[in-house]
Amino acid sequence: MGNSTSSKLSKEILEDLKLNTKFSQTEISLWYENFQKQCPSGRITPAEFEQIYARFFPDSDTAGYARHVFRSFDTNDDGTLDFKEYIIALHMTSSGRTTRKLEWAFSLFDVDKNGYINKSEVTEICQAIFKLIPKEEQAALPDDENSPEKRADKLWAFFEKKDNGESSDPSQPPPLP
Ligand SMILES: [Ca+2]
Ligand SMILES: [Ca+2]
């Protein structure tokens, strides 16, 4: 009896999210209602996530990028996004705080989740991002950024200035010179 599909958000998760994000209780409850409606199973699968991206970029090949973003949000590595991961993801990507965005960018680029970013990971993400850019816009890109490899080179050069070879966790303070 009762309505089993509209399960309530557990107090524990609510408290945890209030503590770890800038969202208020009302906001979190609203997100939860929405989440339950869109996703009655309570979990987002990679295929569902890809569909969301495909809707936002109807003319691009979003599958690769969506897969990487999904991985960066699936913090417990169980192959689905639950409500908590979804809200943390929203918070990371929408928060005005640069450190949050950096943390997310780091987990996006760290494809094998080993705590370091290497050049092939940078190239892989650049290739996925490039597929989001419509062809006519790609043609208008500056000469040193008009291919995924060039973008990766540029980004990697930037990382290398900060570090030697491998880029480490940005949440850690940099070693003193
Ligand atoms: Ca998960
Ligand atoms: Ca890595």
C-alpha cells in the first residue's frame, strides 16, 4: 500500500548534501522530486545520460564526451549515477567556486582514475570535446587549436609549466619551490 514509487529522500543523504553543496533543503527536495519523475529507478544509466547530452547537442556526436562526464560523476564506480552523485555533479559544475570546477575538470581528465593526468588522457578528452563542436565552427578555430591533437598539445604545455610530466591532484597544495 502507499505509493512506493515516490520514496522519500533519506534524512542522512539530505544532511550530507546540505553540508557538501550550496543547495538549500528546499532546493534539494525539489531536485529530488524531479529526479524521481525523470528517473523512477533512482539511478541514471550511462545510456540515459548519453540521451540527455544528445538532446543538448542534437547535431554533434556526444557519446564519447557523455561517457567521460558520466565516469567523472560516478564517484563510487558502480556504473550508475544515484541522486547523491547527481546533486554533487550539479554542484561541482554550477558552483561559482573555481576550486570545485578544477576538482571536476581533474576527475574528467583522469580517465583511469589513478590520481594523475597524462598526455594521452588529455588527448582522449580533447578528442571527445572536439566531437561536440559543429563542423562549421571547427573551421573557424584558430590555427593552433583546430584539431584535437593541437588542443591537447596546448593544454599539455600549460600543465607542464605547473608540473613536471604528470599533473597531480589540484586539491593538494602545490609543493614549495
Ligand atoms: Ca555511482
Ligand atoms: Ca590517470
